[in-house]
Amino acid sequence: GRTGLLVTPEDPVDLAQALVRLLTDGELRAALGAAGREKAVRVHSPEAMLRATEAVLLEAWAGRKRP
């Protein structure tokens, strides 16, 4: 409920209710959108991507076979 709405899988009524809620509640849309943007910027920033890439490379280096 912070960056989106969860609905029950394969439940069209639940999905329709969530969509109506989004269509009729501008404050909710704005709050979810702002929180989603903040998370995307934080998780996918150049610094975050660099840290994730570095972690993968260090893990690969640590696990490599030595002659």
C-alpha cells in the first residue's frame, strides 16, 4: 500500500475495486506515485547500480577457481 495497491490474483472484482479507488482518489494516486518515484530513484540510482554491480563482481571473484 505504499507504492501501489495489491489485489488478489485472478480476482477481477478486486482489481476493478482497486482501479476505481485510484480513479476516484487523487490524493492516493499522488502519494503512491511520489513514493514509487522515490523508491525507483533510490533503488536504480547510478550509485545503487554501481554498488550492486560491485557486489556481483566481488562475489564472482571470491568464487573463482584458482590455478
